[in-house]
Amino acid sequence: MSAALVRTRSFSAWTLVAGLALLAAAPLRAADIYDAAVRHAGRSADDLKRDSLDHPAEVLRLAGIEPGMYVADFLAANRLPNVEHQLVDLNHLSLPAGSLDAVLVIKVYHDLYWVDTDKKNWPDVDPREVLDTLVKALKPGGTLLLVDHSAKPESGSSAASPLHRIDESFARKDFESRALKVVATSNVLRRPDDPRTQISYKGPALGKTDRFVIVFRKGG
């Protein structure tokens, strides 16, 4: 299990880290640092292929990620030059309190509630401990960006194991209970045609799930 700690020296690196999926086109406007990051020549072919669905500049703009910030991309891969990659025990995260400007939790929050019955692919995780540690690691005024696959309303965390999805209202309350305030949401990942009954990462739902996007801010 891994987390990536990033000092955002440039936005080109963050574009690679994000791996987000957004579906609506932005209105016409002058190009900014987020658009410039997406156009960076160093991005991989795989990243470029996802842009028609992901619109990474929009999500970075929504979260307010800026150069010079210290950001944790929770459960990120090791493929970027300005990333300190750490393999960690999720139940014993070593993130210093108040050390991060932002945390990205992109399509992995539901995994904290996933129970692997044979224990071969995923250990038992205490989601309360993990979330408490992530929130404590945020500086006052820091932001947490949450993106995940929507489960049916009022399903709580019950869809995490069978479908790799989670209920948006449950997620919002989970973070709000830790003194985080919702400061932004977006409907750009919404897919009204998604029945929310299929597993999120393969088969007919792959790339077609309804997803929620929420930005939280820590008080202080």
C-alpha cells in the first residue's frame, strides 16, 4: 500500500499524479496554469488517452492545487520525479500533523471499507484511524479532494466490497464528522445513466460510472 508525497514544483507533475475523471467541458476562457500542465510535453500516452474523459485541469482548478504546495496523493503509484513515494501500513501511517497543504483521495476512499474475505489482496483496514491521520496531517485551511464511484443512496459503505463504490452522503458525513467543511462540489463526473449496480472498475461500467467530486477544507 502506498502514498505519494509531492512538492508541487510544477503543474506538469501534478497532471500526471491526478488521474481524475471529469466529463463536462469547461466554458471558453483564457488558458491558465492548469491548462498548461495538461499540455505539458512530458505527459505519457496513457494519460493523454484519458483526457477526453478526465479533464484533469478542471479538477486541479477546483481543488486549488498550486505550485509550492505539499500534497499527498493517497494510494498513488511511483512514477513521478518530484514525488517521495512511500510504502506504508495503512493502519500505521507516519504523516506528521499539519504537514500537508492538500490531500487527494481519488477513487480509493471506498477501499478503506472494502473487506477482502480471503485476505490475499487487501488487509483489514481501520478506516477511522486512516481518515483521522489524513485529516490531522492537513494544515489549518488545507484542502482534501474526494472523488469516488457512486453507490445507491442510503447504501452507506455496503457497496464497497461487492462493487467498489460508496454512497456519497455517507462519504460526506464521514469527512464532515472530522471537522472538514465542504467548500466545493462538481457535477462534471455525473452519469445519470449509471444504474450503480455494477462493479466500478471492469466490465460494462468501466469508464462509465457516476462519480461525485467534493472539496473539503480544514478549519483553523
